[in-house]
Amino acid sequence: MNEEFDVVTGAFSYSGRAIAARLLEQGRTVRTLTQRQAPPDSPISAYPFNFDRPDELAYTLRGADTVYNTYWVRFERGRVEFSEAVNNTITLINAAREAGVRRFVHVSIIRPEADSPLPYFKGKAIMEKALVTSGLSYGIVRPTVIFGRGDVFINNIAWMLRRFPVFAVAGDGRYPIQPVHVDDLARICVEVGAMDTDVIRDAAGPESFTFTGFVKAIGAGIGHPRRVLSVPVPVLLGLSRLIGVLVRDVVVTRQELDGLMAGLVASHEPPEGRIALTRWIAENAATLGAQWASEIGRNYERDSAGSVAAEPAVPADGR
């Protein structure tokens, strides 16, 4: 283990894949911690998470320059709980410190709160505190809603817009959303990884919408504009459950909806993202929403032991 390398969790999945690709473009050597099989001829060496064997995890990280952590779960399911994801991330932070890693870059969430009533946001805040107090050199990147290749959230909105004559939103639909492209997120993470000073940065895109405007922009972009109806939260959740039965997936959870309606997926900082959502939709209009993208199929059904290596997510973001 003499060659310097970077470690990206989930490098064969969504945001981790984009970060790994950017590092490889820069000539970096990349390892990943994952539960997925490495693709044939992949330049990335794959290792298990070994959260239950911290010494082995630290050995895997020994010699690493920077760890880029995207590990998280979108929602609780079966034995997969937010508390498990928090504890696993703290184990990873401790292992990185023991291994002598130079820099730890953590993908968090926009506006985490330690006293949040939403376990998703509270868990992210706990992990940030663990990193800040670890003694490691750190960078924390806080994305909003992530879109791009492999997208689930926007893809599935497009799927519904293609198939139903109207689209329902909870409440007045005026709550803000500021999506960021996965390549912008990767760029920001790698920039932060190259730094030596501790830093916390928001990752938000150049376009902001109300949620109703966001849905209308997707519909117009794919050539399926629809009437958007405002409905009470219980009605929206009921409709989501019905669609979930149809597609055998979770469309949206109450916790995600609460975070969305509270305006927690938009930044108060100047946007660092460069890729506009509307342009990306236009470039991918032919395929966006053609098939349902299953969150459960991607991240919750592969591991019979009940532990997952899911990508970071944000409220209503089903990647």
C-alpha cells in the first residue's frame, strides 16, 4: 500500500461515480468502499465497508490521501435505519483518523440541524459534528437536490408527467427548490478535497424554482406539460402510496415531504453549480422518465443482511 490513492465510497453508484470519474480524469488512483461488484475492467479497486471490523477498515484506508464519503440511506426500511448509517459514518471517520488520512470530504445535506424533528437532517448534523471534532482535515459539501445521469427523483417526476393528465403537489407548491447537477457536486467535492483548510460549502445549482414551477419546467422540457393541482398533504401521501404499489417502490416519504415543504432544499448562499436544470432536461428529453427508476431496487434489495451503501439523498430526492 505504498502508492498514494483516494477513496470514494459508492464509486459504482450515483454521486460517488461522478466524484471518482473526476478524480480519474485528473490522473488520481481511486479505491472504493462498496457492496457492489466492480464492473469488468474497472480502474477502481473495490473493498468492503467492514463497518463491523474497524481495524480492517482502517487498514484499507492506510495510505489514502483523501476520503470522499457519500455513504447514506434515503429512508429507513426493514433493519436499515438512520441511526445505523450515522454510526457507520462515525466508524468510517474514526478509521480514517487511525489510518492517517490527510483529508476527509463528506457529502452532507443542505441546512442540517442538530435539533431538527426530521431524523434525516438531524442525522446529517450529527455526522458533521463527528467530523468537525475528529481532528481530521475536513471539507463538508452540502448539496440540495441532485440531478444528472442516474437520476431518480427528476426521472420519476417525468415518468408520472408522461402518464397522468395532472400532477399533484402538496400544499401551495410555492416552497423553493434549487437542484444541482451531479457533475457540479463532484467538481466542488474534488476542489474541496485539494484544499488544506477546513471548509463547509453549499452545492446548489444556478436555477431556483418554486416546486410547482419545478414540475412545470420538467413537463415543458419533456414535451408533456400538465396541469399542477394543489392538494392536502394526506391526499398527496395517499396518491404516492398508490403509485408506489404500482411501481413497487417508495415515491416519497412524509419526512421527505416535510423537509421539502419547509424550504430545506434551497441554499441561501450564491450558487456554485454551473449546469442549468432546464438545459439538462432539454438535452435528455427523449429518455427522461421513459422508465421508472427504482430506489428500492437500486439500494435496498441487494443486501440480504439489511445493510446498504446508499447514496446521499435529500428530501424527495429518490436516487
